[in-house]
Amino acid sequence: MRVKLILGMRWRPEVFRNVSPVERPWHFWLSQLSGAWKPISLITALLTLFGLFGSFGWLLDLCGIFRAQYAILLFAGTVIFLAARKWTLCAISAIALATNLLLIVPLYIPQKANVQRGNSLRILVMNVNSRNREFQRVLAAIHDLSPDLICIEEVDADWERELRQNLPLYRHFAIQARPDNFGIAVFSRMPMESRIEYFGSARVPSVVATVHDGSRSFVLVSTHPLPPRALDYFLYRNDELAQIGRFLAQLSTPLVLAGDLNTPAWSPYFQKLCADAHLIDSEQGFGLQPTWPTNTSLFWIPIDHLLYRGNFRVVKRSTYPYVGSDHFPLCVDLVLSD
């Protein structure tokens, strides 16, 4: 009789619903926790599902931005529901968790590279934020990292003045300052021929440069599409990424695409860009390296990127600490072979 009672209580959770926290505290609090986590897991699972259809619309694309955060919440839900024997909820959480991990885990798989030896090249990508006036912090980061190339977004007239005056070692540069958030600049220690291009109907500037490193040369494109904060901006961003992809697909030289692309690596529009231009994400093999926003880690996502094609090998990739902007700088070390 006692065995039957124990088995019955084990496999019928409803028996415990009226048990006081004094009699079985662990079960009481587990029941409370699973009940509280149920809407969190279900909503997160729905957002995970909707995000898979980001190519069909603006709001669906926004649903797919926070994959890492979804994975954390769903992992917690899977563990909680497993302990509470909530099998249906556990299965839903586990499937949604696996969906997010399938998009994130590839970033931790090293990229096979044929390049073994060559000249080292350091590229720094910085969205300095046009409202940021901590010029010395940005300049200190540049001097600390000593990059060969610097791709800078959100350059206004004040930033142009400060950068021109304080970067004497970077004798080759291209700047298109603007009063809004879409001014752009590239500074190089190496000789380069550059021009300003406008990809897409939003008409925001990009720098297209041919950079010479001794006997080697490559094409650098530095850009900053609009953020998808509204439907029109979403369409502008996608149009620019698509046009850049078509432009790069026509080039046969090694190339680098760098900048604040305002999309994470798992976005269908980012993946289409990589597929169209045969680009490799430098983040692959180094895992998630969030660059925005700097004011809270709860919503960190990687939207500043460096993509490449050709005889490059990425040897190091990291973000730099806060420099007054809402973005963390991104620093990538590459090897460029003959």
C-alpha cells in the first residue's frame, strides 16, 4: 500500500498541488517556478519560430535578433520543466532551444583556411556615435591597438576634425562627414585609392578602396546601412546589403567588407549577402562577440562585422572596451598571403 502511494505521488503531479511549502518545500517552489516560467518559455518559443521567417517582413525579422537571449531563457525553461516533469513544456522549450543553437553554434566552429603564412594586417571597425564627444577615448583606443586600417562610422564635422588632426600616421584616408549618423571614414597606413559610393536607395555613403600592401592588394568596402527600427529603414537596409552583395560578386580580387551592418550573423539578409558575394564571416571560429549596445548586457548582439573573401586568414578577433559610444570597437587580425 505504501509503495502504491509513493508511486502514485511520483507519477501524478496533481497530488502535490495542495501540498504546503512546509511539508514539501522543494516541490512547492519548483511548482511555483515552473508556473511562472511557462509564459516566458512559450513566448520565447513563439519569437524563435517567428524569427525563422524574417525574410517575409520587418516584424518577423526583428523577432529573430536576440537568438542568444532566447537560448538562455529556453535552456532555463528546459531544465525547470524537466525537473517538474512538465513533459510537453519541456519538449517545446528543448525544440526551440535547439533551433536557436543551430544558428549560433556554427560561429564557434573554426573556419578552414589555406593561408598559412603572409603579412599580418590589423583592421579596426568603430562606430564612434555622432553624439559621442569622448574624442580622447577613441584616439587612445586607436593608439593602443595600432591598426593598419580603421573603418569609422557616424563621422560628423567634429569627428572629422579630431581624426584628421590626431592621426598623423594614417596618411591615406577617405572621409564623408555628415550631420546625421551616417558619415563614414577610412584611415590607412598603407597606400590606397578610394572613392565614396552610394549603394541602395537610402543614399548613405560607403567607402570603396583598393589597398596596397607591398606586392599584394585587396578591395576594402566600409559601410553603414540604416538600422531596421521602422519598416522604411528595414527596406533601405536590405536594399543596400543586396546591392553591396551584387557589387562584390563582380570582383575577382581579395576583398574585405567591414562596418556596422545593423544585422546579426543569423539574419537571412546577412546570410544572403554572404552567399551572393561568397563572403566568410570573421566571427566564425571565435564565437559570439557582441558589439551593441554598450549600456546593458541583457540585449547584446553582434551587429558590427568584418567579412572577407580571398587569400586571408583570421588569426585573432576581439572587441575593445567602452570608448564612449553605444558600440564596442571590433578589432580583427588577418594574414594576407601572396
